[in-house]
Amino acid sequence: MSSTARDPLPTGTAAPHPVPDAVAYLSGRWTVDRTLLDLASGAQGTFRGTAEFRAAGGAAYVLHIEDGELTWNGTVNRAGRTLRLYPGPDGTAEVTFADGRPFHALDLRTGRCSVRHPCARDVYDGTFTVVSRDEWHLRWRTTGPAKDQLHRSVYRRR
């Protein structure tokens, strides 16, 4: 399937739930259910695990730590990632990779946020949608010479 093909995973129809403070909303523990699809090859996978958002760096930022199992082409492996969220004075946040490299801004005040992150010659387009006090969705569409992928995640408060 090419990158111009229709998105094979339907998006939610829930109206966005406004969040005045992204970091306050995300703080705590969440379950993560993620579907991964390589649109070029048709390969599919899942990630099941947890996400924790907790204060760090003397409360200067919040760590976003994911841990779980990635199933890809029948193989199951431990997987995870760590990001940092730096709160802004207006309820927004700047998200960086664990090593401090910039990733994207995050503004959930309307309940929905679209972001773009260039990575070498590929582009990551993300959409965050808060659907309730205890659930939010994240969709990443990656296009470029190295990747043609779609990742959809559902986070539920634990």
C-alpha cells in the first residue's frame, strides 16, 4: 500500500475534551495499546504496556516513560521509550527526546493537537486527541524515503 493510500485504521469520532494544562492532565500512570502498520510491506504489529508521566529534574520537567511488549512479525520483544515534557506557563509543553533533542510542542487546550517532526528525510505527523478525563489517543503517520508507517495508540488512565 502506498503512502497516498487511504488510512486503513479508522480514526475515532469522539469529540475532543479540552485540557487546560497538558502536563497536569498527563501526570500519572496509563495503559498503552498501540497498533503499528508498515504501509509499504503490509507488516503489522502491536505494543502493549504502560506509560508513566512523573516529575523529574527537580520538577523542571516530567518524564514520559513507556515500557511493554512489542509484537512484530510474530516476534515478541521488550520495548520502551523515554521523553521529557517541559511545562509552559500557559498549560502547553515542549516535548524532547530523553537526550534533550527537540521533538514537538504539545497544546491540548482544545483537546486536539497536531504536530510535525522532521527526522532526516522522513516526516512524522502526529495527532493527539483527548477523548475524556481518562483516555487520549495518539496517531503518528510517518512518510519519507525510509518509512511509510501508521501508528495508532490508545492511552487509558490506570
